[in-house]
Amino acid sequence: GENVEQHPSTLSVQEGDSAVIKCTYSDSASNYFPWYKQELGKGPQLIIDIRSNVGEKKDQRIAVTLNKTAKHFSLHITETQPEDSAVYFCAARYNQGGKLIFGQGTELSVKP
Amino acid sequence: DVKVTQSSRYLVKRTGEKVFLECVQDMDHENMFWYRQDPGLGLRLIYFSYDVKMKEKGDIPEGYSVSREKKERFSLILESASTNQTSMYLCASSSGPAVAFFGQGTRLTVV
């Protein structure tokens, strides 16, 4: 069935280092892949997304890459800062019904 | 500014009670969603709606129902609350299935 696997579940980095979170999806027809950041006590917020006709997208310190052949996509955060600490979710949009299927989440901790 | 508002941040209900979770969006979005968030499981879709009076089951609809009488309001109903429905509930809306704006969440505890 439809599934999105996200790794790692927790990630701890030093301020200034890079962080990478990876997701794999099961439906080769998926065509849209958003990433969300959820800060403590808040709902998830869209931070970047990528469509299946693009291999990479950047927005300042964050970037997302997509490998359609391998059916995986990744979030890259460079020069991490303590305010990047949050739970990050990946998602994939499946054609049937157009609904989003979410990964399990990654708790990122950036230590000053 | 885009806004999805959930009526309660925290709720404590007793087993067997009928529970209503309300969600309102002010963006004139057609699509609204209810998700449940549990540690290690991510966000799981309970129900969604693409139009007024329309509803579709998500991945975990059992024990829940929804109501969408007006475009801006989408209610989640727990017909008879059980302890395994203790969770964080998130409402979202979008103008297409691609992007979702989330509310701040309702943490429900069933005792």
C-alpha cells in the first residue's frame, strides 16, 4: 500500500553543521513531495516542496533533492542554528485522491 | 495571513462521551483534512472533504465521523470516545491537494 518511510527518527547536530533527513516512498506515481517543520506546541508548517519534474530545489539554507528512480527524497539543512530544532515531516502526494501520506517524523536537535 | 483555527488546544473527556473537535479556516479553501498525530507514527489521515457536505474516509476512519455544513468549517466527531483515541488532532486546509495549512492542534486526553 501507500507508504512513506522517514529516517532517522532523531538527529542531533552541532550548531553550524549540516543535517540530512531521508524519506522513501512506495508509489512511483507520486508527483509532489513537501516538507514540514513542527515547533513545540504548534501545527506543522510547510518549509519547502518539490515536484516530480525537478531534481533539486533550494531556499537559502534548506534544500530538497529527489531521486525518482530510487523513489527517495531528502531534506538538507546547512549551517544549522538552534532555531532549526524541531520535528520535521516529509510527505508524498499520491495520485489516488491526491492525499498526502506523511513520514514518521524526525526530531532534530541543534546544540549550541 | 493564512489561518486555520481549532477550537480547543487541550481537551479532557471521559470514555464513552461524544466529542466534537471544531476547525475553521478563513482562506476560502475547498479542501479540509483531519489528521491524528502519534509519536513514531507521523500524521495519519482520518477524514477529508473536497467540498461542502462531502466527505471521504482517510486511512484510519474507524470510531470517527465528520461534518462539513459550511465551506469554512470542518468538524471531527468521536461518537463514543475511547482511551486509544487519546492523541494530538490536527486540522488542515488547502486550495488544492498539494499544500496544506495546519491548525495549532488539539491535544485530546480520554480518561
